[in-house]
Amino acid sequence: LAGTVPEEERCTVERADASLTYSLFLQRFAFSRPVILRGVTDNSVFRALCTREKLLAAFGARPVRLSTANTYSYRKVDVPFQQYVEELLKPQDPARLGSDTLYFFGDNNFTEWGPLFQQYVPPPFRIPGTSPAYSFGIAGSGSGVPFHWHGPGYSEVIFGRKRWFLYPPDKTPHFHPNETTLAWLHHTYPRLPPAQRPLECTLRPGEVLYFPDRWWHATLNLDTSVFISTFLG
């Protein structure tokens, strides 16, 4: 079902490559606006461990904690990882509410998933006074999380494509907290005047998005995707 959810017409998030220095990152992006980084790390080893076969062999029998894909109140459900992959890793139903949509992201058991995370190479730029924490996820086409905000962080796509929508802290987006991002894209996004459109871009494998503190963001997986975030708390 790849390609059934569209990419944006034009990426409006700035991009940077491995020539970006830490001092320039702090000066231009860390506290002011998002940026997509390419070539700052090599996660080919981590990617090789994240295939369906490798993950099922390593974690298939272990429980994973799923969250509902709504903004303010989350229901948690524990299922074996293999059951999630075989039964719940499906394309998003556009008519389903966020509170009825289960999403595997975060809530990772760091004792069980630790050996995998040790192979991940995080982005090199840190925000002074913060420490990193990982959140790993796998989700189907059309799934995602609706608008919310928290502290700064990074998100890297390992497999698939993930479309991002971002607003600065002083520009609260118009959305219903129990509406999925896919429903928002179909119902609200087309009616937004150009001045009210979010910053947006689609991440591909190997690309890392940095988002500053308190920036509103929503995500939409365009394919079945594997991804990992580094939250700076």
C-alpha cells in the first residue's frame, strides 16, 4: 500500500548535511526552528537489525505496550510483539478515531530492547543541560500521532517514509484531539489558508528531523515504517 498517502507538494523544512557544525546548529536551529539532517550519522548496522525477520526473532514473544493515537489521554494495551506485527500492523482506517487506534511507539522496555538500542548511533548535537532517551516504533501506512508538543528531540526514519507537520509554540494548530492525523489531512488541511499551513516535510530512511522545545508536531507514516526518536529531556 505504499504511495496511497501522498507526500507534501513542497518540503518547507530546512535541510542540512554533514558540513553543519555544532556551533552553527546551536546558533541557527537548536532554540528556534526545525531542521532535517542528512549524513550526520551512519545507522546501517542498526537498520540491518530492524528488518521484520530480525525483530520477530529477537522480540517476537516479548510483550510491547501500545498507546492510543490521540492527543491528551492515552489508553495502554500490552500484547506480544509478534501479535502486533501480524494482526495490528495494518494501514490506518480513515474513519477510526484516535482513541480506537493502537500505536507502537515509546514505552519500550529498556532492559529487553537495550541490546538493539546500543547499536543505534544518535545525532551528534546535544542541547546543553539535557540527556537523551530513546523511543522506538513500528507502524502501518496512514498511521501517526496527532498534534502535540513536548521538549526538544530528534526523529530518524529507519524504514519507510514519515510525513511531518510542525507549528511554532505561539501558533496552536486547529485540530480535534481524537482525530487521527490521516483524518486531519483529509478534512482540515485542505481548508487551511496558505498562511495557516504548517511547516512540513517527508522523511526518508537515513534522514533525521530535529524539532525544538514546545514545537507542535503531528506525524503520518506514508508506508509501513520503522523509526526511532531521541528525546532531549
